Amino acid sequence: MVEGYREITLEVKDRVAVLTLSRPDIRNVISHETMIAEIERACAHVNRERSISSLIITAAGTVFSAGGNVKDMAERGGMFGGSPAAVFWGYRDGIQRIPRAVDAVEVPTICAVNGPAVGAGCDLAFMCDLRIASDQARFGETFVNLGIVPGDGGAYFLPRAVGAQKAAEMIFTGRTLSASEALEAGLVLKVTPSTDLMRVTMELAADIASKPPVAVRLAKLLYRQGLRAVNLGDFLDLCASFQALCHHTDDHLEAVRALLDKRAGRYTGA
């Protein structure tokens, strides 16, 4: 267990980090400063520690995250209060730090969605590269139901995760999808019984973490750049550059030898 956190926990074992939202008493809302800062700090920790090759984000309790604190919205407190300019900067300096931090994670991210993921909680799931859902999970891009819009980047992440048309339906109607509907729509990779969620997620994370560490991090960077690329030629140059780096790693040669020897590779990150 990595020390220094109050509202999340961060555990690292066998090259896999697990970030757990740990405020089930308030449905794991993520709009207050302490939670935001700890998520931000945990993501930075993962980037610094080259021994980590995958990150799981999950939550304690029966709710993944209710997103923003609706009581604060009603009272116009916290980031939701003040003049329009104050609210603008409140979002910029507050909850928007989460998508910036999660999007900047250099290793593959997997969201283990243990229960309802609503509003910004839904968006947090879609900030990750992969999603595995419990059969108790629900997904709701519910901002319009409160007379607001996805202020934390959901309208950016959701179409990239599920395609424009399904994202449009979710954003414009605020309808909540069941786990089975999410699977059918391609929002999640798979649905498991709640008792199997972390086992299945850990198996996927461990599979990723068993690969050559440098290649995993560069593949993640390339994958993210590919989602945003507007020019094929520039992107292919980036691919060639990353490939040149990989060809000069010890792990590349070890992977080739392991394949030829029909054995598991032994990777050092060098």
C-alpha cells in the first residue's frame, strides 16, 4: 500500500497498480479538492515508477462514483459557486484536473466498474483505455438531467470510446444503461458477476504487465496519439521513431529469443 492517501488507496503489486476510490460513504463523489488532488498524485506516481506497467481504477462499496456532489450544486458551493467566471475557473482548476491526469497516464488503464457510474463518474470510466463491468454496474451520462453539460471532458472521451451515435444518445437523453446494454453497445470489454470483477480485471492487467515494459509504455503513447492524429504521414513518422527505440532495447532481443526458444520472456525494462 502506498502511504499518504486518505480518500483513495493505491496499491502496487507485480507491476500492476490499483487505485481505489475509497469514499463509499458519499458514493465516491470526485468533485472535491482532496479526492481530485489524490487521483492526480496517484497518476503521477504511476508515471514516475517504471516498475508499473498497468493501472486499474476501481472503487470501494457498491457505487463506482456518483460524479459531482449534487448537494454542493444545490447550494452553489465549492467549484459550483460564484460568478460565471468563477465557475469556469472552478472547473478548470478543480475536476478537470482528473481527465488531464488520467489521460496522461503512460501505462494502459483499466476501469473495474463495480456499480453505478454516473455523471463525472461515468466519464472517469471512459477516460480509461479499457473497461470491465460488474453485472451491478450502470452507466449514466446524466448531466442534461440536471440542466448542465459534461464539464469534465465526457463529450470528448465518450465518442472515442463508443462512437458518435451512441455517445450522442447518452449525452442528449441522460439515460442510464445497464451493464448488459453497455456490453452490447461496446462501452465495456466484458461483464462479470460482481464477485469476479477484480479477479478478471487483475488477469487482464497482469497479462499487459507481463509484456516488455518499454514497449507497453510506448504502445500506450502511440495508441493515444492515434486517436487524435489528423495527419497520417506525421503519425507514421512517430510510429517509426517509437519502433527505432524499441528495436534498441534489451527486452526486444529477449522477446525474440523467448519466442524462438518457446519460453516465457524475462523482461527488465532495459
